[in-house]
Amino acid sequence: MKTALNIALGQFDLVWENPERNRKQIGDKISQINEPVDLIILPEMFTSGFTMNPKNVAETMNGTTVSWMHQLSKKKNAAITGSLVIKENGVYYNRLIFVTPDGDIHTYNKRHTFTLAGEDKVFEAGQEKVVFNFEGWKICPMICYDLRFPVWSRNSEDYDVLIYVANWPSPRINAWDALLKARAIENMSYCIGVNRVGRDGSNHDYPGHSAAYGVLGNTIGGTSPNMEQMTIVSLDKNDIKKYREKLGFLNDRDHFTLKE
């Protein structure tokens, strides 16, 4: 178990619906990381941008991008995560994939498809919340629009890190900043959001604002806005233990279950 995690936040300008070019540019940036990191986080739909044309970019779990993630993870000795379009059993998913250097893989299908963009019309919504163990840390992955729904991310599992990968546009970036901080505070966990930059094929602008927040909502680190950037932040598990024991807020949680 590691008491500290070094995490690289990968904020990129994605090439519209071009997985090959995105893998190339992202791989080049990752190869330039010169210090040890445990995890590299990429944005939502990092191979294509936030497209509603899944047939143009969809892959399978045995496809090129997942294989690329495995190879890069092993080469950098760091886990890699981000979401991409996966076709499975005849339907499309906006799926977060988390690959470790040992070859382990964890997946999460986006629960809250973005109705404003019609994502619900072309992508199947996920049904399961996911919490898994990595290097002794309990990690809960989420995707973009999930950020607006605090009940879904509620810390019933005593997870340590909440991760959001996103294509969150400029007009609503204040909500992104505020909600990331709120999710950290209410769940007494680290909360990390990684967003893209640039303009996509639907003419939406993205400003980045990738950041990591501590258990009391303090900013651990982040990227510069509107710039491609790799920023490394360090998380300390002792901070989680200290504040949870001292303040005990999670002990006063309401207990309930979600029903469809």
C-alpha cells in the first residue's frame, strides 16, 4: 500500500473523431513525464472528443486503444485512465477504462448521459457505481455529467479518491469548479477533475480547469486554463485519515439506498 499517490492530470486539445492522432499526441506528452507517477488521468472521450457519432470512433475492449493503454501503462509503470466510445453487445457506451501496469483493468459506464447533447439517444447509460482498489487506495471513477448528481457519488463505500473525466464547456465552467470542490467536501475524499481544452467538431469551447481538491475543499493543484498541460499532484492518505478521525462527518451520513 502506498501512503502517497502522484497523479498526472492530462489536459489536452483533442482532435475531432481521430483516435489515431489523439493516441499519438497524448502518447508523446506522456513520454515527456520525467518524474515517477502512479496514475495518469486523461479526459472524457480522449480518442475523439465528445461526439454523438459513436459509429465513427467506436472500439471494442480488444481494440487498438485499450491495447495502447496497456502498453503505455507498462512502459511508464503507471496506471492510465480516461473514457472512450466502446461498442459491446450491439450498443455504445461512454466507458471509463482504468488500466494498471500489471495488466489489471477496471471499467465504469457513464451513468448520467447528457440529455442536452442527445447522449441519451445514442449511448446506453451505465447502471453500476464502481469503487475499486489501486495501490491500497479506494477509487471511485465518474464521467462529466455525473458531477451534477451528488447522490450517485455519495461516499457510502469510504472511498479515498473521486475522479471525474470530462468535456465540460466554457459557459458552465463555474459550475465545474464549484461542484468538484463540493464533492470533495461532502464526501471527505480527494476529488480530481480532468477536462479538455480547445474547440470540438460541434463548435463547443473547453477551458480545462483540471484540478485536485483535498478533503476540506482546499486546492491541491491544477492546470492553467486554456492550455494543453500535464500537471502532477500528490495525494497523502494520512490527510484523509486525520480529518475523518478528527471531524467524523461521514459518521453522520444518512443511510438510504437508490431504487430505479
